[in-house]
Amino acid sequence: MKSIFIEDTSRYSLQEKRDENSYYVINISGANLYKKPSLDSEIIENIKVGEKIVANRILKTEQPIHIGVEFQLQGGFIEVKNQVYSGFIHSSDLTRFKPQLEEILDGIIIPDFKGKVKSKTSEKKIETFNNKEYEVEVEITTYENVIHTYTDLNECLENTYLYKDMTLNEVYHQLPVHNPNIDITSKGSVILMPEFIEKKRSKYFFSGIGITRYTTIVENLDGQYLISSLDCP
């Protein structure tokens, strides 16, 4: 698997922060452009991940996208008009943060929001795993927008990514960034989203691939979201 640097950006610039009409496509599969503001409407075009769009009008009507019985991406439609296309995009496919785009395989691009590394630390502590206590070493890497915690549990490895100031929709679209599941077909390669399993209180559980038993999105008490995965070789 290769990793090719495409664009060195993290958060949007101060000027873009002031421009409330600027958005970027965060969905790895691209954002569908609908003819009308409805998920049942005709799809005119698919706008690639990372592409900047400027909203002409934001509709107030909410229309959630159902991922599972207990999990929906909340949002409505944004009208887009420019010289290339005109239509409506569901807001859950968009973010105000400008991502760093990375090509991990031919034609497979992921949006990364970590930003630059600010610090790296490590510490030892006692953890309980499978009803046993272990002394484990925890490595913490703090980025501009994410805190990554790596814990070696002897039998398994745990990774968590705490996202600062990002919504559930935005964090959901980051799931395949940390553990890409790529389906290679005769028509080309596509990156797949993990399958939603269930919600338990503040945790959303998703299926794992390979040695990953499962992946979760967890909402903390302060309202921030983190992605957690458990890998057991």
C-alpha cells in the first residue's frame, strides 16, 4: 500500500473561516449531487472527496441518512450553483475543515484532519484486560486536531483517536482513514465503510477487518468524539 502526499493542509484558513458558505467533501466515496433536495431524487453527479464547494443556499428542512436502526447521519440539503454543476448536496457529506488529501492506492484518496504533530509522550500504567492486570506502556501523540493514544495490551493493541471540535458525522467519515478496507474489482478499487453493528449508550460499534475485532465511535462526557479500535493478532 502506498501513501502519496497530495496537499499539505489542515484546518481551513482564517479567510475561509469567515466564509460561512465554504465547505469540503468529507465522504470518501464522494458527495452525491441531487437534482432536487431529496435523497430519492435523481443523482446528477458525484463530487470527489476533498473538493471545495460554495453553498448558494442552505435549506432548513432536515432529512437524516439512515446507517442503521440506532444510527443516522443528521442533516439537510445545501444548494450548490457554479459554472460546472447545479444541484443539492446532503450536509452530512460536507465539512468546514479543509483536509489533507492522501492517495493510499491508485485512485483511492482519503481525507486526513490530524494536522501537524505538536508533541509525543509515553507513560506506564496498570490496565485490566480479560480480567487480568497488566503494566502497559501508553504512547500519546498530540496533533493539531487529533490526540492519538496507542496502548500495547500484550495480547492486543488499542488505538484511540480523539477528534477536537468535530461532529459525529465528520468523525464517522474518518472511520476508514485509520483502517482502510479496500475492495479491488475489475472495474477499479473502492474503499468501503465499516458495517454498523449496534449502539450501546454512548458507543457506536462497527465491524472490524483482519485482526481488528471491532471499531467504535465513542461520545465523551464533554461531547467530543473519539474512534477506538482493538487489534488482536
